[in-house]
Amino acid sequence: EIVMTQSPATLSVSPGERVTLSCRASQSVSSNLAWYQQKPGQAPRLLIYGASTRATGIPARFSGSVSGTEFTLTISSLQSEDFAVYYCQQYENRPLTFGGGTKVEIK
Amino acid sequence: QVQLQESGPGLVKPSQTLSLTCTVSGGSISSGGYYWSWIRQHPGKGLEWIGNIYYSGSTYYNPSLQSRVTISVDTSKNQFSLKLNSVTAADTAVFYCARLRYNNLADFDLWGRGTLVTVSS
């Protein structure tokens, strides 16, 4: 099983700041990595797939990148609606696995 | 547009079988080459993939749950279902149905709203 490790667990940020979230895979997943946003009481929403492709309707302030087994989700200027928990997910191999999440909270 | 809706009992007794159904509306479960999935989220925790199914009935399960899980499809009702047997309190979770974006190894581009299932006597 591929283990996905996200860091940090919690990030305290002010609106307008640039945010960088990390996700590390325990082995190569190529670019088979997705990012999701989840708000309280809601289902996750797909933000990024293929490590760097924004899903339909996702604002350009969200971007993804990869270096080896290290993946990064960047929010260029945090908006109030971006405070949420973010998860990464690999789909290189089964079982499909998710990271433990990073909570982005208001500073 | 396509929407997913989970349904089923919110309370299940220990040792019994948890049964949930996902109804697909706004599109056919048989078209588009999509796989359909169940995912769960323990309270306050992360996400765990349970398994996938194709409209033909082909399934893939998480090995950690495989011995207790059955996912089935009913194309006439545009539904797919989850059965998890021999449940314990550790199975208490929000269960989501979701669509995989393009095949059985993919991201999830569409989700239901989720349904909380509590295992308790």
C-alpha cells in the first residue's frame, strides 16, 4: 500500500497570504495524484488531478506541482472560502489511498 | 448534471450488515466508461477508499475490508450498493459514494453528500 503523508497537519494563515501544502508518497506515483478540499459537513471537492491540472471550475489561485515523490498544492492568495481541510490522493496503485489531511485555519 | 445520493439506515447494530445505496441521477450509470466507488470517513478523520464497481459488475476492493465488503450494481435502477458485514463500532463513519474520473485507477470528480452510519446497540 502506498502511504501518503501530508504536512503540516494544521496551518494558520491570514487571508491574502500564499499557502503551500505538502504531500509525500512512500513510493513513486508518477503524476497520479489528486488534491481535494473539504469544508465542514461537506463532501470533498476535486481541485487538482494529474498532480497539476485544475479540475473544472477551480480558480487559478490553486496550483499543483511535483518533484519526485513530493507534491505541493499552492494557494496563491488565500480567500475566506479557502479555509478548509485539504487531502491528497494517489491513484497509481490500488488500494487508492489518501493523505491524513492539512487543515488551513484562520490565523 | 450528474448527481449522486446515498441512502440507507443511519443506525446499525454491532455484528449486523450495513447496507447503503447510491442513486445516480442526471446520467446513466452504464454510460461514459466511469467506475463508481464507496469511500468512508471516520468522525474527525481522513478518507478511506472501500471499493469500486463498473456497470458490468467488475469490482475492486480495499484489501483491508475485502473480506467483509460487497459492492453491487443495478443498472435498471441506476444505482450501486454497498454491503459491509459483521460491523463494529469502528465502522461508524460517514459513507460517500463517488465517481472515478476516467477508469478504475483515478481521482474522484463527483461525490454524494455523504451519509453518517453509526454502529451501536
